[in-house]
Amino acid sequence: MSCDYLALAQPGVQKLSPYVPGKPVDELARELNLDPAGIVKLASNENPLGPSPKVLDAIRAELSELTRYPDGNGFALKKRLAERYSVGIGQVTLGNGSNDILELVARAYLAPGLNAVFSEHAFAVYPIATQAVGAEGRAVAAKNWGHDLDAMAAAIDENTRVVFVANPNNPTGTWFEAAALDSFLARVPEHVLVVLDEAYIEYAEGQELPDGLRFLADYPNLLVSRTFSKAYGLAALRVGYAISSPVIADVLNRVRQPFNVNGLALAAACAALDDVDYLIASRKVNDAGMVQLESGFRRLGLDWIPSRGNFIAVDFARDAAPINQALLREGVIVRPVAGYGMPTFLRVSIGTEQENARFLDVLRQVLAQ
């Protein structure tokens, strides 16, 4: 009789289901015998512009160093981030994507008998990271699809060690203002680490979203997590970062894997951070695409959740799974979010004007069937 290796795993891990990412283009092409060149992927909140030419130059310059380990401290990138945001270099923690930051927090601060608080309809990695280390996940009911910060504050007790908060939230796109964030942070006890996930912050301009970094000086229990995967267009290279107090950064570095950010990613992120024109172009494409999709949904008589990310959740007022399958058969990949408690919605990433138009045209045909 073979050994039951699932039963040998930690109890929290036994109950987990693997995270399901957006369907890759090649996978759909294989499944349905489609031409990959004709497939439109609007499922993973990726930047539709393709990589910045400056990033490609930086990667090419780094290729001759592939036999060397990368700088395990990531000094050049941490220095650039510290200078950009006027923080100390000791306040920066680098991650293999911002997902890695969330995992580091869970490993460092959560354990059986402790709990983490997060919102209903929030990013799936929050409960996964929490459960994997044996801690209790407390999902607080959403308010108008977004974070109910009052209820989240009330859910904190003496065993709470982490609160995960996303602004804007994925997959709903909802957000909260600076005053609400300040009021929430003031109510969180000092023994609770607040992880403010700002994966989509670069898509905001001016005061559209509160800048979490401005609250660090007043709240030493705050950690702000960001990524180069979205607006900076480096999803394949996996590089994110956190900015926090030096003490919290030191704790995270104690559990951080050595060389968790590879050399190509470090070089690319440095170049991306300096490429202001690319970031501006990304915002313009996103803003125009959001208007394009909202107008298309309006013509089709559909409701949606207003979003400040690079995606939008559209409501079909019925089970969205058959609609998703019909879109896939036509070579259009979007993201079902039934696993987030939103079975009537599909989340659609903002693409190029042509990709958005293709999606809307196929959707119109699917709904007319």
C-alpha cells in the first residue's frame, strides 16, 4: 500500500486548492486547436503594450552575466526605489513578484493559533498564504463589492497579527480614499501588521488613489506592497517590493530566500523604474481602454463595477461560466471569478484598442445566441 503523502502534509496545506492563474494562450490553442496568433488574452491584468525598449536593452546587457548569481541584496534596485520614494534603503524588501512579499509576511508573522483579516472578494493569495502556515483566515463581508474597513477593524482581536488590504482591490477594482485609510490605520492595534497591497497604484494619477507610502511615518505597523508586473510590464520576470519600517524589513529578510529576484529581473526593474514615458503611455492606454469597455458594456445593457485598476468586472446577472466558455471557443480569454464568490461576473483586463474591440464584438455575438 502506497504512502498517503497528502496526509503527511501540514493540515492547512491539505485543505488548500492550488491557485488557478489565467489560462495561457498556448494552452487554449492546444485545447481547441486554435491559431495562437488569433487569440486575445484579457485574463491576467497584464500590460498590453509589451515590454519597454529600455527594459529590453537592459536585459540584453545583462545576458553575459547569466552564469553568475544575482546580487542577493538587490542593492541597485533597492537604492533606486529608496531614492524614488524618499525612504531608507533598509526599508525596502524585494520579492519574486509582490506575491512573494505576501508569503514572506505570512511565514514571518502567522502561525497556528493566530489569524489574518482580509476582505471578501479579495486577492486569493491572502487566504492561501494564511492557511498554508496554519493560521486562521477571517474573511470580512464586503460592502458594495469593496472593503468594509469598519467591519475589518472590528474583526481584529488579540490573536490577529496581519490585516491584508488591497487598494484598488483585485478582482473587483474597488478602492477607498485617503481619509478612510487613515481612519482605518488609526484603529488597528500596534501588534497587527497592515499589509497595504498597491499592485495597481501606478494606474492612478494625482489624488485618484491614496499613496500608502505617505502613511508610513505615522503608522510603524504599515507595510506597502507593490509590483513591477502590472503598469511596468514585467509580469514574466517576477519582481515586486515592500516598503515598511526597517524593523519589519529586517524580519522579512530573515525568511526571504537568497537570490529570490533574478539578475535579469533586477536589471529590467531598474530600467523600468526610470522609464517615465512608458509608464505615462501605459496609463493612457488603460484610461482609453476603460472608457472603451464601459461604453461597450453600456451598449450591451450590462452592469459593471467601477474600477481603478487595469481590469473591470462585468456582471451578466446570471451564471457567467457558459459565457466564458463561449468566449474561449472564439479565442477570447477573460477571467471567471466564481472562486471569489462572484459567479455572475467575468473580470476583463484592459487590452489594446484592437483587443478590446475584438472582445466586445465576440461578446455581443455570444450574448445574441
